[in-house]
Amino acid sequence: MYVDTEQKFRHVSQLPHLHVLSRPSQRPLWCICALKGSSAHQVSHCSQQNHRNLLQKHFSSLSLLESSFKMSRIIVYSQDGFGGQSAEFNHDVRDKQEKGFNDPIASIKVIGKPWVAYYDKDFAGWMRMFEQGEYAMLEDRGRFSSFKMVTADLANPEIKLFEHSNYGGRSVTLFNESNFPGINFNDEASSHIVKGGVWVLYEHTNRRGAQLIAFPGDRIPSYGPYHFNDAISCVRPLLPMQ
Ligand SMILES: [Ca+2]
């Protein structure tokens, strides 16, 4: 997609699946590539017409991605089994009470992109990942206050975990879901660096217990503030939707 003014560019650049590649000099044009599935279709350096042709080829998939982004939403309910009061959100919620939802949240439905739910407002405190699906009974019933849609690129997941804080001691680099007893790293991790993807870090093996969510580019020098030191027993990356 080409956009011809900076104002329009600012609007488009807020869409998470668009990445600016280059701005051809002397031309008021921005060259942007679309992410299709897990792979980025990069536009090679060539003439303007070739850019246009390449981008037009991907325009339909881009439109689909954009509509899937717009359709993504979370629906929260005040009772188990999707009963009672409900509210639907398609943008991040810093504080559910601010949005007029004062009841405790007992069940959740997610459509489209995953969401992270936080115990405290402003995306703070304990957190839990909710991927597309229906959650009729919540382990954390009544605890959630804020919600953030996961818009980060899920392609090429890679996380490096360290035995000590400040990225010290032994380390392990992971690309797939792993239970830590199997890789001799159980209850040892104290810091991490995320090279790619969105990761869920679990207190217990087999995706159980408390969670810590890690985003691309994250550098967490210490798990102390998250009460997660020497506690992680399992990690998994989110997978792109098919
Ligand atoms: Ca440690």
C-alpha cells in the first residue's frame, strides 16, 4: 500500500501488521509491506511501478488482515457460563470500571486476536493470556481489571532465558513450547530477552499456574517485581492464526 501524505501515513502506521520499509527519497511516498500469515512480504528495492505491482498483489491479504484486526474482540460476563451483565471491547481497556463495567468478571469469550487480562488497571499486576475461544469458568474469577489485545508479530518466536538476574549465569534459547524439567532449567530462570514472538511463561509444567507474558523485544532483567524468580517451569510461544 502506498500512502501519499504524512497524515495518512500516521493513521496507517497505527495498524500493527504494517511495517514501514523505506521512504523513497524526493518522493512523498511511503513504502509499506504487509504481513501475510507468519512471513513478511518484503518489497525489493526496484522502480516505483514495480513497488506498486508487488504491493497490489498483497493488497487483498492486507485488507483481510485489517478486517480481522477490526473484528477482534473480547466479551466479558459477570457470571459463569456467559451469564449476567456483559460488555464487548475491541480496543484495549485500561480500567473496566472506567468503561462502566463494575461487576466482577466471571467468564470470557475471545474472538480473533488473543488478549492479555491483568489483575490491576493500566495493564499491571498478575496477567493471563486468553486466545480465541470460550472460557465459561475462570480460574481468576473476579480478578481482572484491564485488557490488552495482542497485536505483536507472532512470527519467528525466540526467547533466551537466564539463570540469574541481569542476564547472567547459564542460559537457554528456545523456539518452541518447552517444559523446563526436560531441559534441566526448572525453577531457575531469573531474567529473559525476547528476540521474536509473544511468549507465555508458566509457573508450573504443562501450561499450569501463574503466567508472565513476554512480548517481542522485551528485556526483563529481573523477575523479582513479577514475583516470578526461580519459578518458571514451562514456556510456549503464541502461534499465528491459520
Ligand atoms: Ca535463578
